[in-house]
Amino acid sequence: MFTPEDYFADFSQLLDTEKIWLDPSVSFASICRRLGVSRHRFDRFLQKDLGFRGEEILAVYRRSADKMA
């Protein structure tokens, strides 16, 4: 059984290694569907553990890329 930490590891890989956030059509909901996890549950996990919701995390990645360009 996958735990929230397992989904977080996969989520991190998608962001850091695959750089899925570079595609502006990718949303947090679409990432959750790809991972097979409930968007609402995973969002609560991220908010509790990191203090950010999923869409906020994507926005931070995208803003940082804009600043580096």
C-alpha cells in the first residue's frame, strides 16, 4: 500500500527530475491523476507537512523558472 510519503517521493521526482511543471497545461489535479492519488488527500498532506498546497508548489517552480530565464 502506498503511503503519502511514497506519493510525495513520486511527486518530487516528477517535479525535479522530469520537470513536468514546465508544461503549462499540467495542473496539480493532472499530476495526482497520473500518480493515482486523491487530489484532496494529497493536497491536505502537502499543506500539513510543507505548508503549501499542490498548486502553490507548481506556481513556485514556475515562478523560479521565469526568474532564471
